[in-house]
Amino acid sequence: MRILLVEDEPGVARFIRQGLTEAGYAVDVAQDGREGLAYGLSAEYDAVVLDLMLPKMNGLEVLRELRHQQFKTPVLLLTARDGVDDRVQGLDAGADDYLVKPFAFPELLARLRALLRRPPLQAGTLLQLADLQMNLATREVHRAGKLLEFSPREFSLLELLLRHPNQVLTRTQILEHVWNFNFYGDSNVVDVYIGYLRRKVDLGFAPPLIHTVRGVGFRLSERFD
Ligand code: CA
């Protein structure tokens, strides 16, 4: 999952970015409102964490402009303790939720998880394909009842595949969602991680669920066609 964080205070931005990265998200940071708007409109994000008090363009203006441009991604606002009006205006302008500063990091993660499971194709905290089940709340994955262990990055990749069952995802789409802008490595890294997933998800189980679509990308599916 790829998150856009728009936050001008370097210490806060660093803290949030580090926490989200450790939780397995790919994070891009924009340092003012105008940059946030440009990032938001130029890449596919799964969620946006948007501070309200920003230089150049405040969070509310950014949010209004994003929604005006048909930006559908869930937005979590960061607001000041006494900013009741800000919160109301923010929700009216199309924010999906807000969090009052200062906040406990686990709460930010919980809010994000809630936002990320709101719009996907399969509702609820469970993503499932065939006998493969991912619980987003507990972060447990089972196949045929057996518990599988994943690194945060592998989990993120599998989550992306499970959110788009039977759809081909290109290496670029996967890189964009699971890694981030600052990743300049070889897109071969996707193949490497798909290999890790195969060993855990498909080895010793039938049928195989992770399929390579030659020259295009990868698909999670029960079918072979
Ligand atoms: Ca700020």
C-alpha cells in the first residue's frame, strides 16, 4: 500500500514516515500544500495523510482541489487539538477521517487500516481468494488453515494482489504501490519478491495462485488462463 504524507514539520514527517515504513507501507512525503497536490494528482496512492496547517496552500485547499479533480483516494486529516471548525470543514470538503495532534502512532495505523479497507473490492477485514485468507486487523495469513509468515514488504505485496484478484498487475503498478518514488532499483525486485511469495503461498499447496503473465506482470487467481 502506498501512502502520501503531506506534512511540513520535518520532525513529525520523519516520525510518521518511519513508522509507516516499518508497518510495511511505501511512503512519499510532500512538504507543502502545493507539492502535496502535485504528488496526489501525479501518482496512484491508496491513502493520503494530510496536515491542515501547511505553507503555500493549506490542507483544506489541497483537499478541496483534489476532490474537485475527482480524486477518490481516502484522506486522513491531521488537525490541531482545538480545531473543531477545521475538522468539520475538512469532513465537509471530502476528508474521510481526522486525527488530532498529538496522536499515538498505533491510532494513526488503526485509522489508516480502516480507511484502506473501506473502498476495496472486498469489504471487511478479510481478504480472501480460494483457501488463502488475509486478516488485515491481525495481519495473519492462512492458506488451507495453515498460518503463513511474511515480512512487512511481502505482506504488502500479497495484500495488493488480494485486493485485485484475477487482475493482472504490471511490475510498475506493483512498484508504485509496494515501493515508492525514492526506489531507483531494478524492477527485478518485484520478481524476487514474487518468488518469495510463491515459496510461502504456493509451495506445498494446490492449485498455485500466483501466476506470471508473460511480458505483462502477475496475477493472483485460481485459474490458469
Ligand atoms: Ca503543519
